[in-house]
Amino acid sequence: MIYIDRNLATPIYQQIYEALVSDIASGALKAGDKLMPSRKLAEDLAVGRNTVNKAYQQLLAEGYVQALQGSGITVNKMPSSLSEVPKAKNAKRKENVKEDFAYDFAYGPMDRNAFPFGVWRKCMNNAMDLMMLKSSLAYPPRTGEMELKEALASYLHRVRGVVASPEQIIITSGLQYNLDILALLFGDSKKRFGMENPGYDGVRPMFYNAGYDVIPIELDEEGISIEALKKEDLDLVYITPSHQFPTGAVLPIAKRLELLEWAEETDTYIIEDDYDSELRYYTNPIPSLQSLDNAGKVIYTGTFSKAFAPITRTAYLVLPMELLDKFQRLHGRYNSQLPVLHQLALADFVESGEYERNVNRLKTVYKKKESLFRELVDELFGDKIELNGGDAGIHFLMNVKTNLTADELINRAAAIGVKVYSSEAEYLEGLYDELPYPQLVVGLPTVPMDAMRKILIGLRKVWDLE
């Protein structure tokens, strides 16, 4: 039985993991038993599904369980000597930790003051007028409204160099939905999926749940290591070449061409996540990998979450032509996930140029925040904090040179009303534990500039870095 104690300093995913290890060690869970689906367990425990997935991923990584195609996640056979169950680290009651935060360095959210409410309302009204002119209100096209796909095809070609017809574009409700589509699309393969390590933790669950082996690929200072990649036999590999998440590295042109050559030679498809490529502050956006692909091996995915707003829940896939027939066979009866009104408004927003103007406005705002944050960290912390990334996107990777653990940094920040986040979830196979110092992912969008100095002075004090 799994019990969650929210008053413990031990993270909830760790409590779930330890409870399941205990059940396996005691025999309550036997070899061949299936773990409860992550969605159902998350509902039962009233926690986020990603929290459960993180616990499951740890069990998979340590060999307590395995993911079998069509069978979910099942318990492996354990030696009878398995009796020592890992104990909770820092399993003490939380003390003097505020649950409400005055400032939140979350990576994903957007400051409401940055959202163009007036312009968006106008686009929604235009979309409503257009719908009133339609002869009927039928089911929407399953791959998205043609108006939006045409606007996107034109915009992506001009801004990112993406070469695609509107028919190749699939409008979806987010990156995870895109990955679910691709996991099914390649379900008849060897089911070996590679991804950057560290890399976005929101990617792995889709492929774990579909029974894939998730293979971590190490990085070098320029992004994914091509040499490490060549050692693996993969069907798919997920990368963020224009702004690696979370390190911020940019894959140079020579490596991009080498990567494409490898993909063609090995018949491997590359999922290019271009999640925030438009938000570069000191150089022009880096051309997409897809724009260099002559062999049709790049599956391009993007989203409106970073350069518009995450609440729109709108993303898109650009499939190579040779995958379109297979997509239709497997997904041809799936209805669109997004309301027609929303898609038509977004089409108007893009086609009218308002989206690009909004991107330019956000670049101005975020560039100022990025520059100020970097200056203040350098002034107040010196060499005690190292920032990676920046120059693009909406986050930094922060290495804090201290004897404190990441959990201690997080709890001390919480005590003064500041929420910060460990980067541990982005790492596979224990690599985070090998880092010389605790590492945080710091998002800037919702933190006001006029509060940054006060916040950082407060963190310097509670982190004993004065």
C-alpha cells in the first residue's frame, strides 16, 4: 500500500518509489505482477502523473521492473536475498517552509502581463465571424484547420527554413500528444528510442508507456554527442538542436550535417523539437535541422507555448512525406483535439503578422530579464554560481558551488517565499548524482525585474553564499 506524507521533506516521487521497492522486497509484488497504470495511480494518490512516471522510471532504471509491449510495466524476478530496502533520505518533517511563494522561477508559465489579450480577443472575434459564414458546423478536419496549416507552413518556411506543404502539418494539443502519435507510428519497430541526457523529462513517459527502451545519449559542449549516437542501434532519436534543454547548447552546422548523414545511413528518424528557437536575443534564430534534411529523416515538432502562451495548448508536427500514408492508416480516424474557433483565431494571429510581432515583443522583454539576471548573479555571487544557457529561451541552468544539497537549496529558498527547481528530473541513469555541485533550472518569465535584486540577495543569505 502506498501512503503519501506531504509533510515529509522526501519528494513525493521518492516516497512512491520506496513504497514500491518495499512491496517488491517483501513479496507483496511478485515477479510478473503489473504495476498500476501511471494515470490511475496518480488519480488514486492525488498527485501529478509526471510524479508517478518519475518513480516508475527510477524502478525501470534500477531493474526492479521492465516495460513489455502490450503488458505495461511488470515486476522482475528478484533474488531471495533482497531484503534491504532503501531508506528515505531526509525523511524529517518540514519546518518553517512556506507553501505559498511570492516568486516562482518556474520554467513554463508566462507572466499574464506579457499576454496580448486585446489582439487575441480581436482574432477570436474574427474567427467567430468566419464560423458564422460557414454553411454548417461539422466535425473539424482531423489533422487541423487548413487556414492554420497554411499560415504555419508559410511562417515556418520564412522564419525557420522548414520545407513542408500544409498536408504534412498535423495540428495537435501539445508535445506529449505529438510523441504519443510518433510512439504509435513506430510501434512495429525495434522500439529503441534515444534522447539527450540530460534532456526534457516530459518526453520519456510517452515512450516508456508504449514499451520502448529509452536509451540515454550523452552530450558534449555543443549538444548531443554524435560519436555516442553512432554506438547505438535506434529507431528514433529526440533532440533539441537549436537550444538544447536544459543546457542551452547549440548544435553547429558541421555536426548537423553529420547527424543527418548518420540518420540516412542507418534509416533512423530524428525528432527535432524546436520548442523555443525563435527566442534568441543576440543572434538570428538558428536554421532548423529539418531545413537541411534532403533524405526525409527529420520529424519536426514545435509549439506555441513559449513564444505565445502555454494555456493555448497548441503544437504541431511536420511529418516527412513518406510517413503520411502510415499516419493516415493509424491515426486517420482520430478527431482533432483543438476547437475550430481556437484554430481559426490562431491562423488569423499568425497570418496577420501579430504572432511575429508578439515574438519580437517577448524577445525584448526576456532579453532585458536575461541580461539583468546574469549581471546580478555575477555581482552578488561571483564564481559561487555558474550559469549555463542564456542568450536564448526563457531559462538558465544554474550550478551552485556549495556543500548544500539541491533539496536543501530548494527548502531554504522556500523559507523566504522563493520557489526554485532541481534539474535532477532531466537526467537518466544517475548522471545527476555525479555532478560536482547541485544544479537548478531557473525560469525567468514570471519573476519581475524590479524584484530580482531582492530575491537574489535573499537567496545569497539563506544559501550561505555571502
